[in-house]
Amino acid sequence: MSQVDLVEVTKTFPGGVKAVDGVSLTVRQGEFLTLLGPSGCGKTTSLRMIAGFEQPDAGRVLIGGRDVTRVPPYERDTGMVFQSLALFPHMSVLDNVLYGLRMRGVSRTEAERRAREMLALVQLSGYEHRRPHQLSGGQRQRVAFARALAVNPSIFLLDEPFAALDAKIRDELQVELRRLQQRVGITTVFVTHNQREAMTLSDRIAVMRDGRIEQIGSPQEIYEDPATVFVAGFVGMTNLFRGHVVERAGRRVRVKTEEGFVVEAELGAGTGNGASKDSAAAGDVAPGKPVTVSVRPESVRLEPRDQDARGGSPAGVDPSGGGQGGIPVTVDLIRFVGELIEYHLYTPGGQEIIGTYQRGQRTLSMGQGGAAIVRFDPKEARVLWR
Amino acid sequence: MANAGPRPAPSRPGNGEDMGAGIGPVLERPSRRRWPDPSLALVGTTFWVVLAFIVVPLGVLAAVSVHPGRFMTFPPQGFSLRWYQTLLTSSQWLEAIRNSLVVALGSAVLATSIALVLALVLDRYPVRFGEYMRRLGMMPLFLPPVIMGVAFVAFFYEIGFSGRIENLIIAHGIFNAPFPLLLISSGLSKVNRELEESAMNLGARPATVLRTVTLPLIRADVFAGVLFAFLLSLNEYIVAFLVSGFTVVTLPIEIFSSLRYSFSPVIAAASVLFIAGTGFLVWLADRLAGGLWD
């Protein structure tokens, strides 16, 4: 069990694509860290540099404090689960799990004892002599876990291992992976483009974009205090309002949106904390500066509005900047999404706002086509740089 | 909107992108054309005609081989296996069969070894001029056998090493390498790179990865390559004739020279034996390719 450090790591592929651009990252001992981002953001390349399959052009990779930048993969002591799982098709389940132990010169009986123990840990006792193609997707997944962990590596690496599974099995295996990881207590780096997966599994998440890290933090921090508009949009749903700062008092900022509505929001702890170059310091937020306000759908409060009010200035709304006037909207669509009710709303200018409510939380009288006012608590709205 | 397109899209004032995408112009689907029946019939007829062209001469050959008379005659007047007996007792024919098998086996192993090394190196390592090396390996496929044969003869004569069976093995080994090269290269390209990386991740050095993962995964292709090269060598006449320099006689050479002096049904018997052997190997290759590890 050890720590992983990436120090100012850069990787450019032939053709000039900068896959990883000056990334520094520390994965703490025993931590489950997820590299999250869209495809092409450099997350897989970063993982492959930790495993030793890619050599960084610049920067260093440290495992347990030891510089392994030029150490070949077979001397790195990492256990990796690949996207394709890469189980050896010409070997039985047991031989797959034994492979790494044999490479390390563990005696036959000891290796077999260890392999059977690992298979028991992933609930695959009795499947030792099957071939990978005779197993279900979830079982193959568990063999891959067992094989990677059998050698007792110091680092556990996973590259989108759940991508090929259907939703239900994926959920079960996520729970199983987390349990396994905590039981073994192994430092883990997990790569995914699925933000839900990242949220439910990780101790910390590093959100990546264009070869850089946008923000590192716990799932809660990332969700509640996104550092950039990209993070806010990528991790969970959000409503974004572009506008300019009107007034600032401490963390509280009053913003006039492009449609002319005035909303209040707060500077989050995350604002300005991102590693990305376009997240400027929070101190720069001053009147006149262009910003974006992010409001999560569950923070959107909906109140009925008198439909007969004159168009430009509906009842209760003060477009001139009076403060908590709210934003007038019409209800366009109501969707039932499992335990949530999702409202799709439109502002007069045509911007879509999404609000979600727990089923049974309260009954809203508004139906489709109804008029309403959107309000939100400034504490639950974040001011971000555009 | 003077220059609006021919199909103005429905749009909402103020906000085009949210709702406007609902209903677009319904495109007319081109109705799927069916192949008219005459072409289908033509394809069917062609198939049977081609099959007949392949099978009928073989049938005639088989029939001729059981003719008891001294000259090849069709239809056969009677039934006799005497020519098969002659074939399998005459030292001349047995020698030819033995030579053919030795050359085919030796050259198949040689051709596949060359192909395996070349394919592995070219596929797994960034070699300078790698593409040219692959083309060099494929060249015998595109050169006329006569030219290859003459080149080999000249070469072996120059180094003072002619008229030996080893020459034939070497010549066929190089001449037939393109086929195993194609098979093994295509096999390698189907091996998921992550399997090799996974082995490396588990602590296997590159040589061990090759031995425990890569080779086992392409062994069906290697076997197919050996069989292919074996068959090609067995059937090859031109290069064999030139390189052997009248000292080593293989089965095709023997059949050919027999035809020059006689018209004996033993030639037909040899051919039938030949076809049966080939058929067996093709069947074997087919079986092996499907399930080498299951």
C-alpha cells in the first residue's frame, strides 16, 4: 500500500496531441481516487503512465516515494484491470489468477492457495476450471479483480472496467469493488467518464479536461463547490446563468443575468481552487465582471405566478435589480424519473431551467403550460468564472 | 429571410434550438431494390458450372487410374488397382514421394519460422524500414516462379552448393513464406494488445509475454501457416525442377517427366494419391483452425 505521485507530468502523442499537460496529482495511501472526464481528456493516459505503459515526455511518476518514471511495467508492482478486462482466453480462471503469482516465483502450492483465496473473496469458488468465455460479464469482471489483486500489488488501477456491463450488474459490482477495495485497503486509481460512478465510488475525484485537472476534491465538494463551469456541468445536472456582477458583499454576489434578471449567489470554497488556468482567484470577483451562476436542479424552488400579469414585469418580479425577485418561467414538460419529478421550465428569453423534486415532497399545482417563478437560496447557488 | 433554404425549418421566436428540432421534413425513403430473379439464377448456374469444371476432371482422373490397360483410357475398360500397386512398389515413385514429403515438411517449418519472426518483429516493434521488410517478405508471391527458380539456381551454383535436397528446402522455405506471413500477421493483429499489457502488468517480461500469451493465442494461425506452406511445397513444380538440377526428384517432377515418356495410368494413380493427401490436409487445417484451444 503506498502513495502515488504524478509530478508535472506531460505526454504528447505522435501527431502533436497533448494528451496530458502538466498534471500534478497525489493519490494518498489507501485512497480511492477517480480520474473523471470526457473521452480524450487524458485520464486513461495518466493511468497508463502510472502502470508504465506510457512514458511521460516530462515530469516524474512516483510510487511509494520511489521514482518509477523509467521503470518498465513488469517491475512496477501495480495491479491493473483493463477496459476489455484482458483475461487470457487460453487459460482457465484459476490459471488467470495464478499468472501473476507464478511470474513472481511464488511456489505452486502457495500460489494455488492464494489464488483460491482470492476467488473466494470475489465469490467465484467453484469456477476455477472454467474458461473466461464460459462466464457471465459480471463474473469475468470479478476474475479480473481477483487476478489483479492476487499478487498483492501496492497500487490498484482500473480503466473503465464497467463500461461493457448493463446497469444493474454495474451497480452491484460497484458496491462489490468498493467493499473489496476497503477490505484490502489498497490505494486505488479508477478511470471513468461516468460521473455517477465516480460520485458513488470515490474518496476523491479529479475532474480532467483537455489533459489538465480542473478540480480535485471529495464527491461532495465537487458537487457542491464546483471550481469551474465545466465541472459544474460535467458532474451532475446544473442550470447555468451567464451574467455580470452587480454587487458583492463578502461571499455573497448579486448577478444580473443576460436576460436582465437579478439573482443572488455565493462564492464557493471551490471557486478559484481549481488547478485549471481558467479558474481565476475568487478575489477578482468584482462589479462588472462576467460570471456564470450555477444552480443544481434540486435547489430550484418553484412558486405559482399570476398568469394575468403584464408580460414584461410579472407579479413579484423586479427586472430592474431589486434582489430576490426570481425568474418568471412557464412549465414546458413534467417528467417522472423514478423517485424524482423533473420540471422543464422556460424563461421568457427561451432558456431552459430544470428543477427536480422528491416525489411526495410537496404537491405543485402547476401543470404543463402553467406559469411559475423560479427562486433559489443564494447559499445553494454558486458564482463561477465563465 | 430572402435567402431562406428550400425547406424552411419550423422555428420558435427567441429560441430555436430547444423545441424546433421536433418535426423535420419527412424524408422519402428510397424503396429497397430487390435483386431481380434472372441474376440470381445466373449466379446459381455459374456456381454449378464452376463446380463441374473442378470436379469432373478429378473424376475422370480417378476413373483413368483404375483402368487395367497400359495407356490412360477413358472410360476405363475394367477395374484394377495394379497401377496403385506399381506406384507404391516402384522405387522410382517411392523415392519421389519421400523427397516430396521431406522437402514439404522441411520447407514448411522454415517458411513458417521466417514468417513468424518477421511478423512478430514488424507487428510489435517499431523497426526502421519495417514496411519495406514486409514487402520483401511478400515478394515471392508476386515474382514469377521461373525467375525465383533461376535466382536460386544461380545463387546455389555460385556458392558451390548445388543439386542437394537442402537447396530445395531452402528455396521452398523462402518461396512459400508469404502465406504463413499473411496468416500470422492477421492473427497477430487480432490479439488484443491489452492481453500483452495485462501479462506485463502481472510481472511478465517481454520474452515471457511472448511465450505464455502471444504465441498460444496465434498458434492456430501458425499451424495453418505450416499446413499451407506444406501443401504449396508439395504441389510446386517450377522452382523444384530448376533448383533440383535433375538430382532430386519430387512427386510433381516425377509425374511431369513420366508424362513425357509414357502415358501410363500410374500417373493418374499418383495424381489421385496426391489429391487425397491434399484433401486430408485441407480438412485437417479446417479442423485445427476452428478449435485449437477448446
